[in-house]
Amino acid sequence: SGAAFTAPRHKNQRTWLYRILPSVGHKRQTRVASLPLFHSRMEKCRSDPNQFRWSPFSGPAEGEEVDFIQGMKTVGVSGDACSRNGMAIYVYTCNASMQNKCFRSSDGHFLIVPQEGTLEITTEMGKMTVAPNEICVIPRGVLYAVEVSGLT
């Protein structure tokens, strides 16, 4: 019915919907053949309605030293860095501190959310310690270096 059973229909202020199956339970969807009277203006950028996933990112190989910048991998990008409109998502895995180098993002702010291991971040304004379940925002244009102890 699309309505909750907890109140009379005329008093409902919300719509309750229930899926037949969770979205992960549906079969793979396929593109419809050409429809001459249906246009979406999305010919160059066709989106895929099916689910995507990726395997966990691997950490550094045994004996390999990878610092914060070397260990960043791009997961997704939206928008345009030139117009300063959009965002990018990265995942990092590292086991070594940045030695004799620093990083500056000219594109935008950096939000860092450690999942494992503690980061010691040195910026132009001072030092901070960022542990799992904490966040750090480094504004665009600020130089910083990341120190780690062990795999993070």
C-alpha cells in the first residue's frame, strides 16, 4: 500500500516503502535495445546500473618501504580540479615515514581518516597525532609530511 500500518491513512505524513529484495540480491541488469523515441542525451557517458566493488587494496610487499604519498591510490573522482569544483577519494597504505619531502595539494583540502595505525602529521602550523576513528583536515596549499610507525 505504500503506507505505514501504524496510523490511519489520512494521518500519515510519511511514505513507507519496502523493497522486494535488497539491491544486492537483484540479477545483473542489461541495456535495453535502441528505442527510437526515447532520448537521454547520455550517449557519450552511459552509466552502468549494476553494482561495482573492488577487492581490498594490498599493502606494501615484504621488505618494501612505501610512504604516505607513494601509497595513495585513487578510488574515485568527480568534478574538475581546474574549476575547483568536485572531489577525489583516495585510499592509502604505507609503512614508512616521508623522509626529506613534503606534499601540498593545490587542488583542494585533504581529509585524512586513518583506519589502522597512528599518523604523526607535521604541517607548516605545527604537529598533530591522528589515530583511527579520528579525522584530520589539511587545507588546500598547506605543506605537510606524514610519519608512521608500522603498517597503516
